[in-house]
Amino acid sequence: MKLRRYEIADTEAIMQLFYDTVHEVNIRDYTKAQVDAWASVNMDVEVWMSSLKSKLTYVAEEDGKVIGFGELEANGHIDRFYCHKDFQGRGVGSKILAEIEFKARNLRIQKLFVEASITAKPFFARRDFIVMKKQEVERRGQKFINFVMEKILSYDL
């Protein structure tokens, strides 16, 4: 597995990974209507490209195939963070998160935070993220439960 920064050529593979993961992994915690609203078939490539470029986006790949990605914003927010449906539980997310934490420390970011899905909550909890609050959000007319989680980064003096 290789980890690297996002390149524009990754966009469509990332979009497909996102769609497939939401529809085939997150479906165990959300309804069909919810996952359809979360990951629509009508995603805009230009919007995704712009969004992915605007953040520190890390891509995991194996044999040239995108198998995960995660985004870090300058304020410590981890935005989209997804692992390919066929690579769940194989260390992909751990490797991406380790790189995000490393970069955040280099940038002297004090705290990482994420709005974790029901599905992703255990992953982040195992990595010392604390639930700050449970919340209900709305996307395309569907309501979703997720969890605001944070992790304070420590620095060796």
C-alpha cells in the first residue's frame, strides 16, 4: 500500500470509492433513502475536484488502484474519510489517519475533529477520538445521525 497526496487524475476513482463505500458499507447503519441522499448518482466531477484540491487530501493506493482517501482542513477538520469497500479492516484508514495526524502536528494544529458516521465512529474511537456530541444533520431531505468527535494532539517539548 502506498500513501500519497491527491492528484487530479484520482478524482473519478475517489468519487466511485465514496459512492460504493456509502452504498455497500454504510448501508448497514443507514437506510437506502439516506445513502442515496448521502452519495448521489449525480455527483459533479468539477465540484469534487475543486473540493479535493482545496484540502490536504491523502490517497492510499495498491497496485495503482485507489483504496482510500482522507482530507485534512487547516483548522484540524477531517472532512471526507473513506476506505474502499473491499479493503475494510486492512489498515488503510489507520495509515491515512496516521499521515493526517503527522501533517497536523507539523502544522501545529492543536485538535483534530470529525463528524463521524455511525459506521465510522468505532474506528475513530479506537484511535483516541472522543465523542463531543451526537447530532442530526440533513442532506437532500434526509436526516442522519452522526457524531462530532475530537482528538487533542500532544506535542513533545
